[in-house]
Amino acid sequence: MSVRRRPLPIATGRVELAHGAGGLATWQLVDEVFAPAFAPTWAHWSSQGFTTATLDDGVVLPAGLVPPGHRLVQSTDVHVVSPLFFPGGDLGVLGVHGTVNDLAMMGATPLTLTVGFILEEGLPLLDVQRLARSVGEAACAAGVAIVAGDTKVVERGKGDGCFLAVSGLGHVAPTVQLSARRARPGDVVIVSGTIGDHGVAILACREGLRFETPTVSDTACLVSLVAPLWDLGDDVRVLRDPTRGGVGTTLNEIAAASSVGMVLREDAIPIAPAVQAACELLGLEPLSLANEGKVVVICAPAVATTVLACLRSHPLGRDAAVVGEVVDDATCTVALRTPLGGMRVLDWLMGDPLPRIC
Amino acid sequence: MKYVTAFRDPALARTLAAGIALDVRPDRVYRLMEFCGGHTHALARHGVLDLLPDVVRMIHGPGCPVCVLPMGRIAQAIALAKHHDVILATYGDTMRVPTIDGESLLSARAAGADVRMVYSVDDALALARASQNRQVVFLAIGFETTTPPTAVAVKRARDEGLTNFSILCNHVLTPAAMHAILDQPEPVALDGLVGPAHVSTIIGTRPYEVFAERYRLPVVIAGFEPLDLLQAIWMLVRQVNDGRAVVENQFTRAVTADGNPRARAITDEVFERRDSFGWRGLGQIPHSALRLTPAFADFDAERRFSLDDPDVKDHPACRCGPILRGHETPQQCKLFGTACTPDRPLGACMVSTEGACAAAWLHRPRGRGLPVVPGTAA
């Protein structure tokens, strides 16, 4: 496009309402910030003679995108996080990982993403660029192309800097049958690593807490970690990434969906010392805190050793552990055997995790 | 030593539990009240109750600061946040406590009130410094443990000349509540008392001597870890067996006979006793709570905003009262696990994880027909 214009003052400028009004300013933001950040994700597509960088209202995906017999999986996720940049990641990375991981939990190889940015008036353009680059880099690393996007701007005070909506398309082999409804008594519960890292990292840097801890978010793309499990067949019943609500809520969801109970061994659950210390201090339950780079696997005992070996051979699954088993229980209770040998119930997260007074 | 694990050692716990089992007399019951909500939570959280013989019955006491706060005081805080345009700063677990109308500080915030969660009174003070054009009110609650920091904050506010900081004081006193429990018209039958951990670091062990002497009640001050609790319970069982009633200190790594005189001195400088204070479940208890002394009255939100005395009535169907007095167990309340769950609490004992009902919910037996919280089937 041969429009004469001054380049965006990215180093000093801020998001203005005009950037979302759909006119020249919007086009310029796309052209100078988003397009360069997302272009590398199209490299693979371009080599196949396919163009995505158009200003059409949508993208036409090529026929033959999906291997014969495979089914399409569609997923969407909306991300809000405060602060936008946190130890271990930022909103952009989180958005890509969130959607890509949801596809992976369905057994799907992610193909394409669409991203929607809702920007708050006043957000530094430099931050927008950082977030856009994070999205692009995370998508490249996950091997997905960003094929469509949109931007809107809301007035100052009506957004938390930036909200990010990411939809994703993937394809799943006909043999894969993963679902939260498939857990059955006797199955084994496995988590892929230390829990609560993301929750504590965010809590620690949130305004007003002033709590210093070396904890960094675990946000990560889980596709290569779980892909080997897709091929293990019917015996791998459920894959879930325990994000909001933590492992406790995820297991309660699975228990309710499958009409089963679970019994976990508390001392088998991997928790980083810094996370445990923070939880002790604040009176929080680590099993209720968010994770962004962990997977919960429910599988038949016959493949438990294989699953564990698969996970542990991957850098993201080094600390994988069997943490409990699925039991017959009409009340769908998830219970925890404490190291002392007592039992307690592990509930859904109720409201927001609130610290105790003392 | 790793404090997170050292006092949770499973082998030592089994040894202590075996000792208790060996020493209890099968022909009698040991009714022991843990006063403190921190102990109530620890008993459920670590599954300590499952290690105790049937004859040892733990009765949950009223020492949960959120639970003993009358609904009217929460309503007062909500009204302050809604109608006086203040920033109301509060500890996290008070935010979900419902009033009689089902309102909470969280719902008030959703409706536009400026309610901020803080982790300490220091954060509230920092808010006041940073928001000079707004009034900041700290909802001060808690027993003797949280009172000294509030006192320090009020003194700092005075020294810095901060005119936009005040506190809504609901600080209460442990020994007064213990007297109220033991002096009720229908006293609850008790054989021993597990004394508070953190409170005792401030007040020391001496204030409990009166309970051993006047009520012939064994008292053991205990730490908050499972091994602390098991050892304290064992010490109480032995006192009961020997017919002794003395104050013993299991929590020697933190509690001394004199406590923390400096913390008490600053508390006494800033606060004085109210003539009477309405507790949830326990009713009016004379000299059981604190207010700012005349010298610091400028920092009293009740005065600054001319607040009326709050109504301290409870929800009519809620059994928080008898439960806090030790007369009933959470399971005896008709609302427990049906209309009142941690997800939608009616009574304060279900809101705080230190509350007797929340602890009982956490420790409810698996598969015995208590309702599942409905979720979204995936």
C-alpha cells in the first residue's frame, strides 16, 4: 500500500482510540506492529505457495490441510492477566500456550490461530509490540500459523491494558478418544510436574502484595510433551491442563464428568519449595492455584509406567509423578490422603483463592 | 531444619498417635476444645482427626477472627465503602463473609464500592500515603496477634500526620472469649483446652492460669503444626488421667510465660477495652474487645464517619452460634452442606477456612452422600 505516512512512534507513543477506529491508524498498527510480529509464523505456509497476509475479511484455508481421516478440533480461550508482563512470560505467550494446549489436550496437532487484541487507550505502543512479538514467537515455537486477527481499542479505564482472545484449529487422528468423561475406577492419576508455579508467580508480582519469591510462571507449550501419549490408544483416557482453579478443580471436573471419585496421595504431589512456602505463608491451597505448563493425565494402570516414562523423558515433564487413583464413588468426591495418613476432601476452588488473616 | 516438613513428619506423628492411643482410658471420653481457628484448620487440613482414638473428641472453639465477627459489623464496613466513598482495605478472608441480606464486601466491590484486599495493615497505610485525596479505612479484625501491627500503623499515621487513614476496629481478646465459653448459662462439658499458638506468642502463658485454677481445666498451648497438635493432645490426655489441671506449654519454640511485652505495651498505648462487644454466637461479652484510646480517637472510623452501633443479629436458621459455643457440631446444622457450603456460605463458620464448618466440610467422609458441588461437565 502506497500511503505516505510517518512511522508509528513505537518507542514513545501510546495506544489511542484512533488505533481501533478502523481507519488509517488501525491499518498502520497492523502493518507496523502486528504483521511483522506474525509474519514468521507464515513461513511454512508461504513455502507451500499459500498467502495469508491479505486484508480480506477472512482467511481461506487450503484444501488438504488435514490428513485423510483426521477430524478438526476448534478451541478458543480469552486471556486477562495483571500484570501483563510477569516472571516467566507475558499475556502474549500465555494466550498462545493456552489455546495450543487446549488443542493438545484434545489430542489435536495445532494448525492455525486467530488472535484478537482488545487494547486500552494509553497502553504504551512498546508494550503492544512486545506482546505481539511474544504471540508471534510463541506461535512459531508451537509450529502454528496466525492466520487472522483483529484489534479494538477501549477507553482508558475500561480495560486492563490488554485483553487477548485466541482461537485455534487443529486436527486429531481418528484413533484418539480423549475426554473428561472417560475416567474409570482403577485408573491412575498423573501430573507432569510441580504445581502452583504460575499462580504464585502472578500473586507475587501483583500490586499490593510485595511478596518476593524466585518463582516464575511455568507457561509452556505442551504439544511435544503430550503428543507421544496420543499414540498410546484407548488406555490414555483424559488429558487436561490444570489452569484456572488448579489441579484440584480440574480433578473435580473430571470426577463429575466421569461419575467417579479420586483418592490422591498428598506427599506424591510435586510442589516447588518456594511455592509451598508462599502457600504456607498466605494460607493458600497449592492445588487450587493456576498452572500454565502442566498436564494431568488419567490412564489405565497398564500404561502408567509408559506414560510416566514418556513424560519424564521430556524437559517439561521431568518431575512427573503418579499422584493418585480413580475410585468408584457416586458422590464424585476427590479426596486426599495426607502424609500423616488422614483423609480430607479436595474441593472445587470456591471463588477466588483468598489468603487467611493469620 | 525445614520448618515446612519437620513438624509434619509422618513417622513421628504415628509415634505420638500411638502414645495417645496407649494412654487414653477406653471407659471415658476426652472432650478437648481447640480454641483457635488455626488449630481447627490444621486438624482438618492434615487429617489429624483420623489419627485420634474415638474417645478423644475435638470441639471446635470460637477462635476464628472472621467467624466471630457479627454480620452487622460486615454490613457496617460495606455501608462505609458504599456510602462514604472511602477505600476500604481488608484481609482477604473477610471479603466473602455474607451479611444477613446476602451481601459481602466482594459483592459490594462488584457493585462499585472501592474495596481492596491487603496482606497487612502496612499495605493499607501505603494506600493512604498514595491516595491523599481519598479516605482509607482499614477493617481491623483479629485477636491479640494482629492487634500490635494495627497499633504500630495507627502510631505511624499519627507521626506522619496522615489525615486520610482510619481503622474500623474489631480487635477482640482471647481470654474474654474463653471466659464467655466457660461461664455460659449452659456450659459446654470440656476436659481440656488446646491454647492458641500465635496469640500466646504475644500474651504469654500466664493469662491461661486462671482457667486451670478456677475451672480445673487442663490447658496446653500448642503450635499450629500437626506434630504440635498431637503432642499437645497427648499432654492434655495425661493431665486428665492424672487429675491435674495446669497450664503447660508445648509451643516452647515460640511462646514464653511473658509473651511479647513490647507488643503489648504498644497495644496498650493505642487501644483500650470497650465496655462490651457483641460477638457472633457468643453475644455481648464485657471487656472483650478494643477501641482506640482518646489520644488516637482521630483515627477511629466509627467516629470519623459517625457510624451507628451495628446490629449484631445472626441469620435465623444458621447454627453458627451454638457451634461457636461448642454446643453443636457443624453436621447438626440443617444448612450444613445443603444451603451452606464454602461456595455459597450463609454462616461465617463456613467462609473462613479456619471456621468449624469449613473444616468439617474439608474433612467430611468420602462417599457418605454429602452433595457434590455441581460443576460443568466437561
